[in-house]
Amino acid sequence: MKSRISVRKKTNDIAEGAPESGIQSRVAQLIEMRNLNPFAFAKKIGAPPSTVSEVVGGRRSEPRATFLEKILLAFPEVSGDWLLTGQGKPFRSGHTATVLGNGNAVAQGQGATAHATLADCEKELAACRAQVQGLQELVASKNETIAALRGSAK
């Protein structure tokens, strides 16, 4: 429970406009923004809870690269620039995305990041429409062939 209190304190300091002291405070802020406690955060990123507590509590001068990588893999919506340097916004634009089976992302609500821009989606939609039109033409051609074969068979 002590870690949860320190997470709230650090996040409130940041929200009030205090300068961020480093990656540790941004990790604490991320935990708070995701409404997690340090244990749940550790489980989500696949790190030992003690490591998260050490980072958030300031007992570790700088987190290791593997720890940061785990955060960015577990939370793809988080801006790597923000996490590492404090520059920019915590989340990439769009805030949420659902990744489809084909690897494409579709934006939804708030909470994660959209991996595709509106322009990207419009291009993909146009390509899909062209593909559908091509398939419809192919079906029409096949139907004509079938009709011709049926006519010649009589």
C-alpha cells in the first residue's frame, strides 16, 4: 500500500505543474493514469513487483532499458518520447485502437493509441472498395460465362 500512496503523491505533483524529476515520476504517473496499483502494473508489463516499487519509490536511479521496453510493449499507446524524456504528450494521438487480425488498427474511444491515422484508414478503405469492385466484376464475368455455357448446352 505504501507504493500506491507515493504514486498518487508524485502524480499530483506533476498534475499541479511541478517539473517532472525523471522517468520514475512518469512511470508513477502512467500507473495512476491507467488506474492501476504498482502490483497490477507489474503484472501487466511482466516485471517483478519489487522492480516497479523500486522505480516508483525512487530507490532505483534509472530503470533498465528492458523495464522500459516492457512498459512500451504492454502499453503501445504510451509515447516513448514522453516516457524517456518527458517531451510531448503521454499518449500518442487517438488514444485507443483495436488491432485487427490483419495487423491494421481501428480507433475506438479513449485509453490506448490509434496506430493508424484517418488518412491511412481512408486510403485502406479506398483500396478495399476497389478490391470489392474488382471482385464484383469478376463475379459478373463468371456469371456471364456460366450463362453462355448453359445456353450452348441446350
